[in-house]
Amino acid sequence: MPSTRDIRRRIKSVKNTAQITRAMQMVASSKMRKAQQLALAGRPYAALMNNMLAHVAEHAGDFTHPLMAKRDVRKRAVLLVSTDKGLCGALNSNLMREAAKFSKDTTVFVCAGRKGSQFVARTRRTLAAEFTYKDSPQFGEARAVSRFIQEMFVKGEVDHVDILFTNFVNTLTQKPEALPLLPIGELKAVSAGVDSRALGATLEKSPLEYLFEPGADKVLGELLPHYLNFQVYQVLLEAKASEHSSRMVAMKNATDNAKQLIKDLTLDYNKLRQANITKELLEITTAQMALGN
Amino acid sequence: MATLKLEIVTPDAKIFSDDVDMVTLPGVEGEMGIYPQHVPLMTQLSAGEIVVRKGAEDFFLAVGDGFVEITGDRVAVLTDMAIRAENIDEAAAEEARRRAESRLGEKLDDEEVARVNAALAHSLAQLKVKRRQGR
């Protein structure tokens, strides 16, 4: 049986924990709001860009671009977008479970976020590069990542690039998703946070023939890299929104649990205290009765 | 009369989405006016000014680099910046232009130069639109 002092100490420590998780919840929820806003604001642009690219790919004619080259897949790369810090629920473990599905021998990983590279190192997979991104991802950071991937692909080091990240659905739901990024061409669902059915509907409306100004090669030459940069950027935004949402929920649960625990412990404490008082009273009265006799 | 569905979208927001009568765009090969039933066209946009005509009214927007897709009845503009003339802060744009110009004098790597040039183009476009409004 623990003493009242033990219980008191326990309550105090749980209270401290609750205070910390509560503070983290507050921080995460304010960051979450910002990150969600950014991710949602980027979606119309991403959707329109997808649309445009799909039309271009369909009508570019004979023109091909190094980034569209389809080759036999001998080596593939995966851009793994994870978080830097833990304490965000099952987000990373769900993501890593997806990552583990890629073959160990033929896949190289490019990581954004520290958790991803830790996973790659732990499971002895090949890490090609590690990038970091800030709490509010900058376009420049996305460009650095995307440029590295494009180089790998164009040089022929890899024949296929997927991007694995946590798609933000809503505050309570985040889904790990793998999207093909390179070669550009299979545009069916290549869009972060864009409904592929809506994309399919607009694709049908595409007109017969396009003019390109100044020329198909120039427009494509500009559009494709920009598309990839933006795609990576949007993925970073989605991942951040997911991370903060997930952390907010995890911390809220932790705080609620701590509160429940405090309640239970307080009840135990009071019970024990009362039992002690009763016991003491009983002893006093017994002693008095003994003396009175 | 046929109208064009104009959409101007930046990574931050959908700036403009409406049915309009005519659009004038700053393409990389010079300004072009788009009327409804334009031939399908894909082109690059350079920083400058978009003029939108709807009924008897003209709207002006400052835009940055980007891409335009035109299909008969729809114009989609993807750009990294778009601001309506009435929302442009002339003093801020002027300040941004000065800052960008002075940064260009410094020693920068390619990445930085590209960014500063983009910033400069943005501020110049804004100033152009704003000053035209003033006249």
C-alpha cells in the first residue's frame, strides 16, 4: 500500500507532465492552423498546374523531354518526407511502414526530415541525400530537393522516382501516400491533395490541338521543372500540415489522459487519507476506553 | 455574347475567378489580347500587367512570371504573384525595388540572383500598374 506522500508525489509529477503536453498542444495547434491554411491555399494552384501539364503532355506531339523519359525500372528512388521531431502520434510509424514496402536492394532514399533518415539508417537502406525543411516550408527548400532528384533522374542514376509523404485529409486524418513523381507522364493521380476524379473529369474536356508560344520545347522546358518544384513544395506543405495536426491530437490525448490520471490518483489519495484519519480516531478512542476502565 | 472564364491562381491563393470579356496578358513574346473563342494556346507569362475587361470596366493586376493556358472559353493563369491594382502599396513596392536593386550590386550565388531578379520584376510590375492607375 503506497503512503499518502507517495501518491502526492505521483500527482505532482503527472501534473507537470500534463502541463508540458498542454503547452505542446497549444504550440502545435497554432502551428497547425497556419500549416493547414498554407496547404489548402496551395491546392488550387497544384490542381490547375496538373491540369495544364496533363494537357501539355497529351498535345506536345513528338516532343520529349529528359524528365519524361520512360525507362525500364532497374533502380528507383523514393523521396521520403517525414518529420524532424517525434511526439506526433503514429504519423511516422505509418509512414515508415509504407517505406519498408520498397525493395531494399533497388531503392535509394532521399529524405526530407530527420525521422526518415534515421529510419533509413536503422534498417540499413541506401540514403542518397538528406534535406531539412523549416516549420513553414520555403519554396527555395523545395527547389533544392527537386533539383537534386531531377539531376539523379536525368543522369540515369535512377529510372523512377516516387514521393512518399503524409497527405493531409483533415485534422484527425492523415494518410501516408506514395505518388509517382518521375518520369512525368502518368498524370492520373500525380497530385498532392487533389482529387484525382476531378482531374479526370477536366482531362476529357481538353481540346484537340494546342499552339505553343514561343514553342513546345521552350514552354515544356520551363513548365516541367517548375511543375516538379511546385509539386515537392506542395508535398512539404501537406506533410507539415499533417505533422502539426497529428501532434496536436497526440498532445491533446496525452493531456486528457494525464487529467484523468490525476483525478483517479486524487480519489485514491483522499480515500487513503480518510482511512488514516479513521484509523487514528479509532486508536484514540480505544486508548481512552482502556484508560477509563 | 460569349465570355471568357478567367482564373488567376498563385501558390498562396486564387486571386481572380470570374467571367470576363477580354484579357490582355504580358507574354514572353510581347503583349497579347485574348478574346473568347481564342485558339487553344499555351504560353509563358513574364512579369507585368494584366488588363481584364468586364463590361465597361477595366481591372488591372500586377503579375509575376508564370504560365498561361488558353482553351476556347477559359484562361488559366498560373503565376508566382498577382495583386490587384487597388491593393498595391506603392511605397512598399518602391522600397522592394530599391532593396532588390541594391542587392544585385552585391556578390550573390545563382540561386540568390534568381530570387532577387524575381523580386525586382515583381516590384517593377506593381509600380507599373500602380502608376498607370494614377494617371
